[in-house]
Amino acid sequence: MSTESTDPVEPPAPPAVAPAAEAESDESPKGKNSWLKFVIVGVLAVVLVGGGVFVFTQMGGLNVGDCVSASPQDVDKPDGEWNVSSQGCDDTAATHRVAKTLANAEEPCPDEGIYEPVKTGGDSMCLMPNLAEGNCYTSSDDGAFKKEACTVESPVKIVKKVDGLPEEGTVCPEGSSELRFSEPASVYCMGVHENA
């Protein structure tokens, strides 16, 4: 009888363990799937939000060195809002280059150089003329340099461009004048176009 009483006790014990193991294996995939879904949703959210911020900054923000077409919205108020649109630096419409981005409209532009303090869409920046070695320019009424074909009548030709700010009078060829910029540090040698 003692064997009979131990036999019935022993068989229920294994089934009790077996259902517990089955219960764990049934819940385990659900638990893993829930956790996995949570991670996937989180990663997707980060990618989408981060991607959105990246696209916004790339589309809306201008960086130092970018070329733009820029003009005051009201020519009688050059210290007001400007129309600024991104351009390729070789484009004839690219009148300026972003020299410095400002924290606010009260921050001054660098001292050395021809800079235009500009406000556009809540951003403030300092623009410099978009000049390149070998190109010829005329100065328009609003002070912007306009790229043009080099002819005998061309008033200004950039005969040389030097990065950095070497001592004055040491880098430009004879007969040309220096146009110096402290940010980005550079010197443009302005001469007169001569037909060969």
C-alpha cells in the first residue's frame, strides 16, 4: 500500500513540472515578441525623428562656405529681412558666400573684409562676396559683386586668391590690390583684365 500511495504521488509531480515548463515555453515567445516589438518601435521612432531633424537642418540651414543668392527684401531697408536662396558656387546667381553664422542679430560681423550682416527667417549671418580666382566682376548698385565675362571693360578681375592672412603687400602681384577677409581668413588680389 505504501508503494501505491507513493506511485500516485510521483506521477502527478512530473505532470505538474511539465505543465509549468509548457507554460513557460508558451509565454516565453509572447514575452520575447512583446519585448522585440517594443525595441523595433523604439528604433524606428529614433530613426524617423532623427532623419526628420537631419533633413530639416540640411534643407533649411546654411553653413559657412555655402554660396547663396542674396538681396534685401526692401532695398530701402538693407538692415531688414533678406531673400536668401542656396546656389552652386559657380552659378552666376551666387552673389555671396556664407562667411559666418551668428548667434543673434546683435553679434557683429568680422572687422576686416567686406561683410553684409543679413537676417533671414530668424537666422543671422555674415555674407561675403562670392569671388573666385580667374573670374571678372562688376559691382552692382546694392554693393554686390556680379560675375561677368572677362572683357577689356571688366573693372575687376581676381588674379590670385590666397588662403590665410599673410603680411600685407607680400602675396599679390604688382599692379593688383588686396581684398582681405578675417573669416574665413583669405586674401583676394584684384587686378584689371587684360586681353591676350
